[in-house]
Amino acid sequence: MLENILGIIFSIPFAFSILRITTPILFAALAAVVADRAGVTNIGLEGIMMISALTGVIFSAWTQSAGVGLLCAMVIGMLVALMIGFFALILKTDIILAGIAVNMLGSGGTILFMYLASGDRGYSANLASKVMPSIDIPLIKDIPVLGQILSGHNVLTYVALLCVFLVWVLLYKTPLGLQIRSVGENPNAADSVGVSVNRISFIALGISGVLAGLGGAFMSMGYMSSFNTNMTAGRGFIALAAEAMGRGEPLGTFLTSLLFGFADALANNLQSLGFPAELVKMTPYVFTIVGLAVYAASTMNKAKKIRHHSKTKKAGAAQAGA
Amino acid sequence: MEDRSEVVRMKGITKVYPNGIAANQSVDFSVRKGEIHALMGENGAGKSTLMKILFGLEQPEEGEIVINGEKVVLSSPNAAIAKGIGMVHQHFMLVPSLTVAENIVLGMEPRKRGMFLDYARAVSLTEEYAERYNLQVDPHAKVMDIPVGMKQKVEILKALVRGAQILILDEPTAVLTTQETTELFRELIHFKEQGHTIIFISHKLKEIKQITDRLTIMRAGKSMGVFDTADVSEQDISRLMVGRDVVLKVEKEPPSPTDTVLSVTDVHYQNEYGKQMLGGVSFSVRKGEILGIAGVEGNGQRELVEMLFDMNQPDSGAIEVEGRPVAGKGQAYIRGLGVSHIPEDRMLYGVAAAGTIEENLIADRFQKPRFNKGPLFKMDAIHEESDRLIEDYQILCRSGGQQVKMLSGGNIQKVVVAREFSCAPKLIIADQPTRGIDVGATEFIRRKLVELSREGAAVLLVSADLNEIIELSDSLIVFYGGEIVAYFEDTSTLTDLEMGEYMLGLKRQSPEEIRRVIHA
């Protein structure tokens, strides 16, 4: 049995599938990074992904263009995120509640709109929607093993990897990123030098919505070729865990997203080996819980060390004084 | 008469806060170009409010502001910055995880290729200003890793980079060690030589005498006048700053103290920045007496009170209640020894604002058998207790079921006092018990404190209100710089003038005189 599992894990198709499965989690996790660094917790990622997934399907079917469908998914994602901002920042509702409302809208509202658009309730079989193309990367595709793993993915998978870099550039190499980080960490300081806290929060939420929209679009226009009810299956929440474990850093979040992608891919394969489906489907979520526990323990340790450090420094200073 | 060298003139400034407190009443204030001007006054005298108005953080009800001869309306800090005014806040406005250079350029970031942050330029800008003004900082260090003194330099640089010609420093030395203070003063004199104007908020006489050219003294929201620093003695300043407008009288019998309840022995404490806040404090409080602690805020009183309730622990020394040490024992244990506490911040430590009056009143006693029946509360007994306390302590409310936050400040304080006084305390620690509350509630609480002490409780009273501390205390100690500098066994002949000189560090008694406060 163990041999079978190892055989799967070290196979080329498995490695390929990790990247594929990681893609939507990575988009959503990067969305969480941008919002969270500005101090606004976007818990509505799951709902935004659902809404964008459906939007992509409907608009690509109407226009018969995958590109337009993708663009509409991104715009809708941004608008829904800005709506969370409107409720939380202008009307002063709790941002968690606003996010939960969006999630419920995402799971219920998409069914209604799919029914209106296609007449179906389960999945969008009647809509002739488009998918984003897969691409082979020149040179890399010819490398043995590695080429088979890295090449031939959906274009959005490459966009997701590129976004890791872009989000890092945004946060650390641009004035906007500097302002996002200050607003998230000490809004008073930002305010005192004339940085509008609300404006920056809205911009961060907007970017977050676009990224989550890309994740949703990938679900229905890449990962699958149609829209299913509840097709995101908690990926928006797993992404929040990935962001927390990645400490809000783009690269760290990429690595934790890969970990969740691995768990998800493993779950898919274990099922084919005859493990009970119910048990196997728990795998990614068990990973989430274990991951969060490890993360919490490590931050607590770190805090303890800092406290210890300042105490010994204090003792040292006292001695120097005496 | 128009003074041509005047850079700031504030005329007839009146500011009344929504809670009715008039922080500034028709205040005139002016500063000349290139001077270091001290703004002095006790806590609550209105100096911070006046400066917040000058920096655009508050809007006055009346009055006008003239900067460089031009009448201006300062509606926001940005408007003030545009007029060349910079402020260094007492609580730093810095982002800890950003570097020094990033903090300095925040909101005015240099760019390269249109959209990228030009970090190298941010660093060179920081270095350029650091060099010009002789403020040594490490542009690449993260703010969370640098000492307090350097954080303050970063704040000053932030203001200078934004073109501040007039620099307001709000109690800049409060967080600094002696060496850092000396360094800051050298820097301030350097700014002055470069033509900058500095407004220096402080209540430390020695510092003021040392570096300022002129000073304005405020008391109770009014200006007491402008003086050339060289022309006024420290005694004059003390008299103008500290003083009672109305002398209050509290009727009380002479105390007859017996056994020691609280004894504090040689307590030392350094705060997290390495600044010594308590340097060998020893005193005791006996049954049946009220011992007052007077002093300007920030001289170690808060740290001491926190230790009495184990919210903080001394680096060395002992604190005992009836011979039992309290450090590390937790609040429940200390309350069990018969200690009660009226905290300085009643909304944070005194009440649960969203809870009902009743819930707050029984917060220290709900576990007692008489309020419980198995897993359930005996609501009848609780209602009875709460109604009795509401009546005894004259808490104005509709019923015990009303939320505490709906009450006035005075009535909220009465809820705290009712709970803390009705548990048969052996020792009462009253920290600013009447701050910011109405006259009626104030009088009621003072009368109760005297009553309990005469019935045998030991009372430690900490108050910044001179009237209160002199009239209510039987004897009194003065804190200055984390040490006890005076002990007055009998307060009945004490004058505010005399107190002021000790509070501001002009005088101190001999160790022998101070030692009398320890009743072994």
C-alpha cells in the first residue's frame, strides 16, 4: 500500500497535478495577502471566486471569447470586493460579517443566476462556455521530467506564478505597497503623514478582488470547463489558512499554497487506491488544521523569545547601570 | 503691538470639548522666529489642546491663528505641514516593520520609472537630512529594532523632511534617558542656530531653564503669561504652574493610625525602554490613615500602583500587605487579602461598560455562596445586593439592569466605588478617584473615603489634583523622578507653594526626614 502511495507521489502526472490544483488556491491566497497587509481581512474570497467562476462562464458563452469572460470575472471580483469595502469602511459594518454575506451570496446567488442564464441548477451544461488555453513553454518543454511537469499547463497557472512575483513587487518595491503596509500596521502613522487610510484599504481590496476573480475564473475556465454549484469547495478558506501560514509574505504564501495543493492532489489519488472517499476528502482540511496549529505554535515561540530577549537586555542594562 | 519677528500668533483661542470641558479659554500664544519656546503647565492645563489646534488636529470654537503674518485656518495636519509646522508626538507615529528611510518618506515617496519606489533616493534623502541636522540614524534599520531615542530622531526627521520650520515637541524627554535627553538638547540648539523655531511642551523646570528662551505658562485652560526664561526664577514658575484657584475644605477628624497594612520596601523598576521609573521607594500605610502620593504624572506613581495590584513586578524590593508579599500572586489573591482598587482608568479597569450596573456591582463577589445555588445564581439575593448598593451610593439610574456605559462619568465612578468600598476593605488604593467627574459625585466619594479610613481602613490616595491630595490626605509623600523627595506628616499646614517646589524637583528633604514615612 505504502509503495503504491509513494509510487503515485513520485510520478510525473502527480507533480503536474499539484501545480494545476495549487493554481486557484494560490490566486485566492495572494488575494488574502494584499488585503490582509492593508489591514482589511477579506473573508469573502470563497464567495468572490464562486461569483467570478459563474461570470466567466456566462460571459465567455455569450461572447464566445474566453478573454472577455476572464476580464468580466476579474471586474466582477473587484466590484464584489469593493462592495465589502463599502459596507465595512463606509457603512462601518463588521468586515467579517460583510465577507460572510458575500460567501452566502456566492453559494446561493450563483445557483439562481445560473438557472436564469442556462435553465440548469446543477452545472452549466447548456452554456457553450470557453476555456483558457493551455500552453507549451518552448525550451522547458524539452527538458526530460521537468518539462513534463512545468510545461503544458493552463495559461492561468503561469499567470498565478507570475502574480507571486508581481504581488511581491507591489508590496516591497512601489510607493503603493509601502502605503498598504503602513496602513495595515499603523493606520495612525499613515494618517499623520496624509496617507488616506480608506483610499488605500479600498485599493487593496480591489486588487484582492481581481486576484480572487482570476482564481474563480480558473475554476470554471481551466480546471473544469463548466460551472458547478459550490465548485470552489472551500478553497477561499484554505487560501486564508495558506496566507496566515505564509505570514502574509508572497513567497511564503506560495510555498504554503503548494502544500495545500499537494494535499489536495494526494486526496484525489488516494481515492483511486480504494481509501474511503469520506476520509480522503478530509486530507486538505486536516492539513489546514495541522498547518494552522504549527503556525500558531511557532508564532507563540517567537513572541516568547522576543520577550525573553528584551528581559535579558533589560537585566544587562541594569547591570551596566550598577 | 505687532512684533515683526513673530512666526506664530494664536489669539483668543477657545476650545470646549463635547463633554463640556473647556480645555482652552481665550488663550493668547505667540512665538518668535528662531527661539526655543516652552509651553508649560500641569496635566490637564490645556497645553496639548492648544498645540493640537496649532497642528490642525483640533478646531477651536473661537480665536484666530496667524502664521508668518498671514491669517490661516488649519483644518488638518496636512494644512499645518503646508504652513511649515511639524509636530513630534509623544506617542510616536511610526510603522515598526518599515525601515527608518521608509518611515521618513511615507506619503511622499520618491519614485523611479513612474511607478516604483526609489528606495536608494529615500536612503540618500534620509542621510542628507540626518547630516544637515546632525541627527544620527541608520536609514536601513527597521524601526522596531532601534532604541527610543533614535525613534524620536526619526520623528523629528519626518517633520524636517516635510519642510517644517516650526517644530512642536510634545513632552519629548518623557521617554528619554538622561544621556538621550542631553543629546536631544544639543540637537535642538543646533536647529535653533539653523533658524528653526521650536515649541517645547514640558513641565520639567530644570530642562526649561536649561534650553528655552521664553516660556508661556498655562493653568486650568488659561494662559498665565509669557516670560523671558532668564527673568523668572524656578520658584516663580512653580508658583504660576501649580496653584489652587479655590481652596477646598474637607471636614475630618484627626487620624489615629494603628498597625501597618501596606509596606513597600526599596522598590526599583526599569521600564521596557530601560528607563528607571522607580529608584528605591519605601513607605508604609497604616490602619486608619490616608496617605497621599503627590507628584506630576509620569514620576513613577503609575508604575507603583500597577505593582501594588500585581499588574507589573518590581525588579527588586518587596511589597507586602499585612506581611504577605503580593508580587506574582494575581489579583484574586490580593483582593482576598482585603485590598480594593479604584483604578485611574475606570472604563478600562473599573467597569465592563457593556455590562449592567448589577453585573458590575457583583463582579468581585458573585462566587460567594450567598449568591449561588448549585450551578445557578440566586437572582433575588443579587438584586437585593445591587439595589442596596445603588441606594447607599446614590447611583442615579433607572434600574440595576441598565448598562453602565449609559451612565454619566460620575455615576460610573460611583459604581466602581460602591463595589470597591462595600467589600470591607482593609486597604483601599484610590488612583485619581475623582478625575473628570461632577462636583456632587466628587464630594460623595471624598466623604466616603474619609469615613472608611476613620472606621479603620488604610487608604493610599494617588491624585494629580492638588486640592484633593492636600485636603484629603492625613500625611503625604511627594514623588519626583521615581523617588520619594518629601514626606509631610501633617498636611494641615502645608501650602501649595511648598508642595510645588518638591513636585517640580526644586527641593528635596533629607533621607532622614523621608524615612519617617516607614512605620515599622
